[in-house]
Amino acid sequence: MDHSQMVRRYPIFGQVDGWYFRQEEVSAGCYIIEGCDVFGRRISRSGVGTPDGAMSECIALAREINETNSH
């Protein structure tokens, strides 16, 4: 997918090179954060309260994946 297609599906970008994210409140105060990179790898985390913790975990995991694949 190109950038415009990725942004339509995953509108949060710019946090980690090559990764796009989206968040969804699936129940009152329950969030799922999903991420996908330009190679089609996907990650997700869930959290309760605010989406901040789950987003931070996804960002950290995406960075870890990028670092692992750059060696």
C-alpha cells in the first residue's frame, strides 16, 4: 500500500518510521491500538481507561521491530 492508502486505514503516523497506527474504543473506556508497517507486519495492544498506555506499548514494539530488522 502507498502512503495515502495506509493513512486511510491507519490515520496515526509519524510516531515511528514506516509505521501507521489506529485506535478504536471497543467498549466504554476499552481501547485497541493496531499498527501496520509498510511491509504489512501488524501489531496490536489493548488498554483500559485511556488509549495512551496501549499506544505507547505499540510504539515501543514498532521501534523494537525496526531496530531488530536494521541489524
